[in-house]
Amino acid sequence: MSNIIPSIDISLGKAVKRIRGVKGTGLILGNPIELASKLYNEGYTRIHVVDLDAAEGVGNNEMYIKEISKIGFDWIQVGGGIRDIEKAKRLVSLDVNALIFSTIVFTNFNLFHDIVREIGSNRVMVSIDYDNTKRVLIRGWKEKSMEVIDGIKKVNELELLGIILTYISNEGTTKGIDYNVKDYARLIRGLKEYAGGVSSDADIEYLKNVGFDYIIVGMALYLNKIRGINVG
């Protein structure tokens, strides 16, 4: 399915899929390079990689991102702990197509602007992580920031590559998507991506129909709830 971007989250050198980001929950999927190769061989042309250790400030998995970038994907987008220009430039040097930012956009706008200026706005996406209170969550989803609509408007002003809407209330649960996301989709300028709770092909069709270009899928793919590879 051309609209799907498989998600590979990396922690301690392993591909994992957590439930709502909580360490120790969900699935351990093994070697992230081998998993990425399986996905590529299944015909997926895009990949979404998150370095969980970098996001939590407890390490980094750039060596695995470097190897994944050699597999042959048409598009690689990477997020997790990108908080300075040097790291952003290192990732771009690996032929990563887009870098994903979240907390820094809402907490250190000047630094974020400097990074954008250095690597180019066409390589920058913002993940607006939100829950059922319709508020943006930051700092590892521990603090609430502005309303989602205000977050979208703030990012739109920057004319970046696009926005990922991540519904964390259902992230990693396969309990279904946020069907109210249609109201947000029409506001986004640029590339539109969705993540969080995808549980079926019907979810994917709905998201396509309300305007999303790509749907990031993790748990549902690995549990074979949608058409995808069998990693069991």
C-alpha cells in the first residue's frame, strides 16, 4: 500500500514498538537493519525511523540509521533527539530526506529556526503530538502546550515540508485513529502525515479520504492487522 510508511523505533540497538511510548511495553522486533530490509523487500519505499534513546537523552542509534539509509528506500524520515545543528547536519549527511522535530518547536523556537536555516526548510517536518484533550504534548509527552489548531497555525507560518499529526492517546495500541483529525487535516500546509492507533485498512482509507498523503504504521503492521509483512 503506497500510502503506508512503516515505523521503526530503535532503543538499545533493537527495533521496538511501545504502547503510548512507555518503555518496557509492546514488542521487541530485533535487529532494526534486518527489519528495514524486510520492509524494503516487501515493497515499501518509505520508512519512518525514531531514535528513542536519543529522544530520551540516554544514547543514540545513529549507526543503525546510517545502515538503514543504505538499503535503498526512496524516502527516509528520522526523528528523536535532534536538538542541535551538528546532529541535524550529521543525519542529513546520511541522505536522510526529512528530519522530524517536536518539542523544540514549542520550547526553543530560536534554536529550531537556526537548524531550519542550516539544513533547509524542505527537509524539516514537525510532529504535533496530541491527545484526546486536543492539546499538544511536549517533553516526552509529559507536558501540555498549546491547542492543536494553534500548533498547526504556528508551524504553517514557517513554510516547512509538512506536519505529522501523532495521536498519542492510541499510539501503539491498534485501538483506532482519531476520526476528528479530519478537522486538522484541512488546516495543514504541505505534506500531511498521520500516526497513532491505526488498526485496519479501513482506518487507512479514511485518512486518505480526508487528505493525508501518508499514514505511519507500526504496531498494526507488525501484528498483521493490516496488509503487511509477517515478522513472526
